Amino acid sequence: MTAPAPKSWILGIAPYVPGRATSEDGRKVVKLSSNENPFGTPEPARAAYRDAADHLERYPDAAAIDLRAALAAHYGVEAERLIYGTGSDEVLHLAAGTFAGPGDEIIHVRYGFAVYEIATRRVGATPVVVPDRDYATDVDAILAAVTDKTKIVFVANPNNPTGTYSTKDEIARLHAGLPESVLLVLDQAYTEYLDPEDDDGGLELARTASNVLVTRTFSKIFGLASERVGWGYASPEIINAMHRIRAPFAFSIGAQAAAIAALGDAGFVERSRSHNREWRGWFSEQVDALPGLRAVPSKANFVLVLFEGLLTAEDAYKALMAAGYATRWLPGQGLPQALRITIGTEAEMRDVVAVLRAETGRAG
């Protein structure tokens, strides 16, 4: 008996591999592999989630009216120009599914978010991978890759997994160089970790341009990774088209209530941002002082550590895991020489540096 055959382009997809939360032998470890907030979740969000448990028999509001209103008030955007999904991942998939298909091309950078290629291949489009500039987004390389088949350009800013950042001028130059028929998707999952002066202008660009979609998430600084709440902002034409293929119930009533409450806890967000800035800087300095290691300059809540000496990324990954820390080793994304390490608590970062220092000494 012959089983149903999947589409050929589906078989070309390498499944997404999440960050580990346990060791190989099943031990629970400190998870510095998925860029989660070390402070957990804002207490108002926890309380709102608990309150929602009294209404689990009800479907969530498919239009997410309250969440869209809260987002509009918080970010100064128009509620009718917002879309939402199961994490920003779903919004990225909606963009690909709405605007690309077989015979089309979607561009992303070499060291970009793994979901971009998955979303591209899922709809039968062709991924076009452009070179980086020392692990950072190269605007000129992207523009040089545009053809009449290009439908979407995915750019994460700050970028994942490298943490690199493109300035407002660079993003504006990228957009100006694209045909109006090409959708520029600015994935801003880590934008809340930026200082105000580092705003890349994405929301304003999406407000004034007809071919820009900005995506955001509650999974990172807001500490709601488990609840999978993401959203996007673009012109009415883009949003209305994407709504046609959106799942009617993207997330639970508890998730929506928690997200709304999290928006209101400015103190939690600022504490998270300040801690991240301090310990990301400290960690990068410590890494750069170790022989054969280099920290890629980061604006996110993680640092990509390059192993360019005697100590390999694989050996460091194993040593950190043995010490109780899960980090992200990325050979599947063309980065066998690197570990992506989330900024955790002060104690965790000091301990990680101690392990790396001991391992570099042993390797030398």
C-alpha cells in the first residue's frame, strides 16, 4: 500500500530544533539556550493568567479586541492594522503563506532565524541566503540578491542568533532599495532590549510604507514564552490579506490576559533591560579576554561566542552542560564554531565565565 506523498518542498525542510532544557542523561539544567527572561514573568501577568482559569470553558476572542487595543495604546499604533498569532513565528509563516509560493523567492541572511527558511520552504518558495558582514546583516548583499522573483525579505533586528543590529539609516536604505512589490518583514523579537536611541524606525516605516511588516513577541522581555503571543503591524492591505489564512483562535484567554497585564508593568521591563545591558556587557568583556574566544557585539539578550582557538564550541558546550548549563550550539545553522548564550542572572553569568576560563586553560 502506498502512503500519501508529501510535497517535494516539504521534504526539503529541516525541522526546527529548540534549545535544550535537560542534559543528555535527563538532568535538569539552567536553560541559557532559548533567550528567556531570567526574571521570569511579571506578577500582574501571572495574576491575570490565574484569573482567566475561571473561564476555561469559553473560546478566546478570535478578534483579540482587548489585546489589540492595549497594543495600540502602548505602542501608538492603529488597532485595525494589527495581526496576532501563536508567537511571532506564526506571523512570519502567515507572511510567507500570503505573499509567496512555488516559483517565488524569499531572501534572508546566512545567519538568520531558522524559521525563515522553514516558512519559505513550507509554501514551496525558494530561499535565497545572502552573505553576512562579520555575522551582521549586509544591506548591500540583500539588495544585490533581489530579482523579479523576490516576494519577501526577512530581516531580524537585532538579529538571531548573532545579536547584531542594523541602524535606522541602514533599515531605511534597505527599504528604499527594494521594489514596492517586495514585502520587507522586520522581525523585532528583541527590540525591547534596545535603548530608546537605538530604535530602528520599523514601526514608523510600517505606518508610512505599504510594503513593510513589523513583527513582535511577548516571549522575550515580557517573560511569556510559554503562552506564545505574537503580533504584527503593517498597512491595512497587508494585514487584511494575512487575516484570510490566520487560525481563528491563536492563543488562550489566559495568554491574552497575561499579555495585556505585562504591557502595563513598565518597571519589570526596565529592570529586565537594565540587567541585560549590564551583564551582557560584562559577559562580552570577559569572553573577549579569554584566549581564542570572541563575543560578537550584541544588542539582544544573548551573546554569540565564537571559538577561534584551541577550545572548540562543541567541547565548551559539553563542559557547560556538565556544569549544569544548557547553551545553544548551532552546527545546523552553519555555526559549528559558536555558542549562543542567553544572559541569565549575575550568578549564572559568573559561573559560565568560570567554566569557559577553566576550559580555555585546559585546552591551552
